[in-house]
Amino acid sequence: MRRLTTALLCLNAVLPVAAWAADTPSEIIPDVVVTATRIPTSTSLIPAGVTVIDRQTIEERNYTTLAEALSEVPGLRISQSGGFGGNASVFVRGFNSNQVLVLRDGMPINDGSDPGGAFNFGVDRLSDIERIEIVRGAMASVYGSGAMGGVINLISRRGTEGGPHVEADVAGGAPSQVLGSAVLSGVQDRFDYAATGTSSSREGFDYTPQREAIYSGVPQGFRDATGTLNLGYTPIEGTRLALFLRAGSATFGFNALGFPTFDNANSTGRSEEFLARVGGTTKLFDGALESGLFLGRLQNDRHYTERLNPLDPNLTGSDSRYHAYRTDLQWNNTLHLDPFIGIEALSATDLTFGYEYRGDEAKVRTAADFGGFAYAQSTHAFSYTNAGYLGLRTTLLQRLTVTAQGRQDHVYNDSASTWRAGGVFAIPEIATRLKAAYGTAFLAPSLYDRYGVDSSGYVGNPNLRPERAEGWEAGFESDLSARGRDN
């Protein structure tokens, strides 16, 4: 595949690796992560397995999809059905895909209409993403339900330099693949902006092996288009008001082989997504308190159809629709305690606290026929979550960095308390850091688990209790000198 990259208006202006998380008021530098503690923290001081995929890495390795970027992350496994658009699941440290929480700028975006509440990693492109932060381990004490195996935070691109700057990418290949994207970004006076548009079309392949008698040679194609707008306004220094909009759609083919196996080329999937988020961050009391308030609304719509093929021995046909709606309100705060403590032995002491409301609604209607037998499934339900969290991070004698977090979630008719504690002990004499952590986590039942019904007799149980988990880890990191470099 050949790739043509064009930079207009400013040939040697490239967006820096630095990015901003929409709900985090502090700028991020390459070796700093916000997802693990909600505080920008060096990866060397985080008692958890952390991987960062920044914009530079995405471009150097020519990643085009989210699944491609995550496929090389340690402790994470991708399982994809068919080609682009087909369902792709992520398993972190052996946990199920629905036990991994996915965030967009700190807002949870797992699909509430999925029977397990999982996220499909097989559709999203990377043109509007500045960096991806992956934190492995039990993180429910920071983000609530679903963060059992870990958290994946997709941080969006935004304007960071005086502009405007335009970047365009066009790529093509065989068989019949065309990908294109354009980014307009910049900072003008008190405004910053980033607008991204991306689209692709792939003829694809028939993912049924050619050696199979059922091979039809009909490819599972893929087409998508996504637009993102990230706007910011800074009325006074330390305060930023933000508006984030993202809309995307994809159409793709997939295999529904049945039993006995038959390659039905009439299977088509369509997915649409719309995300809107508005809010702001500010610094108060000479920067001692950083506070952010954000309100987000997410809508996911999926439609899968399989027209009846008279040659299909299974006589299979289906028409399935999934609609999910999420409202997320977050109030996040960081209080820097160093000016108030005045103890020389303590440094980098920060207190985090906040509140989150999450409301989910799912509407699911499926209808299918298998060999003359009809199957139907439906769900129409709503649930809500109210949660409060508290965290503390401090460094003792410039050696031991301790992090402790706790969260209380009230999910529908149940409550879940989770906590996590960890430490990093630095031994600079040998360029080594010892790390250890322990935490608890939970996963609330999905709306289908509670309220779903189907024609085979399944009836959801509204009184289901959350799944619970605990995890620990211990290890060390050492920087070794090699090839003229200290680390």
C-alpha cells in the first residue's frame, strides 16, 4: 500500500505528541498518563501495567484502525470476526471483552445494547485520535462498572499550535482499497479547534476459505465515514470551555455460515454513532484546585440483515436492530495539597474527588428464521448509576510514591464499593523501580441480563447482582544502558 501525506499552509508544522484529555485540565506530555489516576502522572510512578500509543507511533507504524493499533499491546489480545466492520473483541489479561472499559476522553462508551455491554473495536479509525492510553488491572475504583481487566482511553485530537494547519492523508491498495482523511486544527486568540474528516472503502475478501465447498467468492466489503469537531474557548487563563462532536457510520458485509455451513452473501451490517459532550475545566485558588464539569450524550445504532437465499439449506434470514443511548455527567476535581501541608518529606501530594451520573437505555429487536423456526429477542430498558470517588497520591522522601483510590457506585437496585492501593519504590542508584498494587472491581449486569426476553423462554432477572473481581500485581522496572543510551 502506498501512502501520500500532504501538509498544507505550514509544511514543517506537525501536531506535537502532547495532547489534552477533555476532562483533564493539565497538559499531557509523552511519558505522562492521566487514565490511571485522573492526575497526569509519569508512567514510572504508576503501580499498574501501562501502554501509551501516541500520534507519532500511529503514523510511523501506519495504523489505520483501532484494532490494528491494539494488536501489539502486551497483555492484550484481539479477536476479530471476518474483515473490517466485523465484531472485534479485546481481552486484557484473560478477562472477557465486556470486562474491559473503553473511554472517549474519559467518558465510558461501551455499547449498552450489546447483550454483555461490550465495545466493538472493529469499526473505529484513528484519524481523530491523538493518543491511546491502556491501563491493565482492576480500575473500577476510578471508573466504575466494567473496569475489571483494564481501561482503554481514546484521547481526541485538538488544536495546540497557532494555525490554521491542514493535514491530509490518502492511501490506496489492492483489492480496491481507498482511505482518506483530513485534519484542520489550530489556535486563534482564545479559541482552539480541530476538525477531522475520514472515509474509506474496501472491496474486501471472502473470509470463507477457498478450499471450502461453500466458498462463494463474494467479498465482505466495508465503507465508512466519520467527522469530529473539537472546539475550545479560554476566557481567562486556566479556564477552558469545550464542545466535542463526533458522528460516524459504517456499512459492511459479514459471513453468517449456519449449520450445515453455507456462505450466504446477503449479510449486511450497518452501524451509526453520535457523541456530543460539553463542559469545561478551571483552576481555582492560584491553581491549588483543578475542577472540571462535563455532560455527554452517546447514541449507538446497529442494524444487521440477512436476506433469505433459496439455496441455503438452513433457510436462514434475519433482521436485528440495536439502539443504545447514554447520558454521562462527570464532576472531577484535583486538589494539590503541597502548599497546605508544608512537610519537606512529602511531595506531589494530590487529592482527587468527584461525582458521576450515568444513565443507559437500550432498545433491541431481533427477528430470525432458522430452517423454518422463528426466533425473536427484545429488550427495552433503562438503568442509572450514581457514583462518588476519592483518591490520594503522595511521594515520601522522593522514594516511595503511594496511590490509593476508592469509589462507591449505586447501580439500579444495588451498590458496589471498590478500592485500589499501590506503590512504586524508586532505587535510582541502580535505575530500578519496584511496583506493587491490589484492587477490587465489579461489572454490573447488562440491560439484557436484567430485562431481556426471547422466544426460546429466556427472561432477564432484574435482581441480578454485579460480578466481582480482585487483582494484584507486583514487579520491577529497570533502565539499562545500551547503544550509547542510558535508558
